[in-house]
Amino acid sequence: MTQNKIKILAIETSCDETSAAVIEDGKRILSNIISSQRDTHSLYGGVVPEIASREHLKLLVPVVEKSLALAGVELDDIDALAVTRGPGLVGPLLVGLSYAKALSYAKRIPIIPLNHIKCHIYANFLEDSLTKNQGMELEFPLMALVVSGGHSDIIYLKSHHELEIVGETLDDAAGEAFDKIARALDLGYPGGPEIDKLAREGKPKEVEFPRATLKERSYDFSFSGLKSAVLNYLNQCKMKNEPINKEDIALGFQQSVIDQLVTNTLKACKERQVEELLIAGGVSANSALREEFKERAEKKGIRVSFPPPILCTDNAAMVGACGYWYYVSGRIEKIQNRLDLNAVPNLSLEDN
């Protein structure tokens, strides 16, 4: 079965990107169309779920059609449909899932509902000629850090279908903290890229913020205290009529987040004796995060991999890559048993 050229049509609508992709044999990107709603939601300082749902309704069919055309295939050439089931915003998720179910029923194509967090990990395995990314070979066990606007999870993978969450955020996700601090600094939305850019101009250790201290054996994260510390610092500067250096604040905040992410993840790798580390999710595009992970991981003999930036944010290519491994393993049910699928906004990794 795996000797054939298996083509997966993937759909991703968990938040504010409408994306469709055609993936061949779990690695080769034949097409990956991403229509972002960033400009629309930037007017509101964040994603408005109702607006996101309406935009997905308008964009999804043209995006899928463009993806098929770019890949040079028709629906009859598709072996399976992979679609994000959760976690995410329930309205956007329902748009993508409902479309995939209708397509599955009409064309008799198996449907594979997937976990958005797990799909991010598979961005590391994709070959992309546009970014000259060769992808990487799968060698289990693996450790993965998925860090984005909604998630900050350290995941131990024994195989494609055996995983364990060993660390997660206890409050805000790292990306959410980036967006909130960016808003406080009047940097716009999304905040992560803006803070990354601004921090490069900051002076090291000029403004320092705390790192959360949890239990000794814990791999978990906490960013709410850091967020409060930055907001308090800004308020004190205003009350004392002191100048606010946004570059130094951005650097101090960003370094605190990175220290927590790198320290806990590498600690988990060491204690689980894992030498392969995958970083994924929107925050993994942060330049300082990449530099520090590479430097510190190398000293510990750990190989660390990142997807190209275009595959760090939400995209359907990663969904297709993940779906391929479900398809070849036979872990899909008969089509008639999939039509009652529903979106699960708080879907756990253990449920997929």
C-alpha cells in the first residue's frame, strides 16, 4: 500500500487561516494554499470567531479548488480527506469539517478527522521545494514542543499513534502572552512577529522579568505571572512619568518566555533520554527562540528541527502529512460511520 503514490487532500479551518493542500506520500507538498484573515481581524486586535466563520464560508471552496488545480489533480485522484476536528474555534472548525463530510459523502472518499496540535508536529516532516526544506526522517522516540497562540505543550512520541503530554501551560499559552503584551505596547496584531522584530533592537538585561518557578519535577509552563509583571512595569512607568523603552521591554519579555520554553523542553528530553526534538507552532518561527534552542540543544547532544516559517503557522499541508500516517495504518473507519463527526473545540491529544 505504501508503495503507491498516495494523495491526501487536507483542509484546515481551526482559527483564522483558510487552507487546503494536496500531500503525496506524507511528505511531498503538491500544493498548500493559505488564505489569511489577518488584515480583517487586526482591526479588532484579535480573532473574532463569528467573522472568522463567515470568512471561511466564503473562502473554503475557492481555496480547495485552487489547491487541486495547482497540484494538477482531480477529486477522483484523491485517496483520502484529512481535516482538522479540533481543538480550535467551534465555528471555523464546523465550516471545514462540514465541507469535508459533504465531499466525503458525495465522492465516496474516506475522511480522517485530526487533532490540530498533533498536525503541527508533522510540519517537520514535509518536503517543500519553495523553501528548500528537505523534511526529516522519522526516528522514534521523539520529543516535540508545540507552541502557538492557543497551545504550549511538550509531547513525547513513542510512535505515530502513541504519545504522551509531559508538559503544558497552566494558564496562558506563550503565543497568547505575546499577543497580549504586544497589544499593551501598541504593536498591533498578531503580536509575536512584532515583538520578535522589536526585541532585536533592545539592550540585553536592561529590563528583566521573572520566570515562573514550578515544582522541581514539573515540565509545565506558566506565563500569566510574566504577563502581569510586564503590565505592572508599564503602569509604574506611566505613574512615575518615566520613559518607556519598548525595545528593552520586548526583549526582556521575550527572553523570559524563551527561557521557560527551552529549559523545560530540554529537561524533558534529558530525563526521557530523547535525542530528537521537534519544535512546531506559530511561535516556533520566532528567530530568538530558534537560536537559543539550537545553541543549548547542541551542547546537550540533542538534534533540534524546525519547519520553515510558512509551515509554522496554521496550514493544511501539516494536516495532510499527519493524515497520511493514519491512512496507511488503516486507522480510519468506514465512510458511513464518519458522517456524525462533530467539531470538538477542546479536543485532547489523547482523544485522537
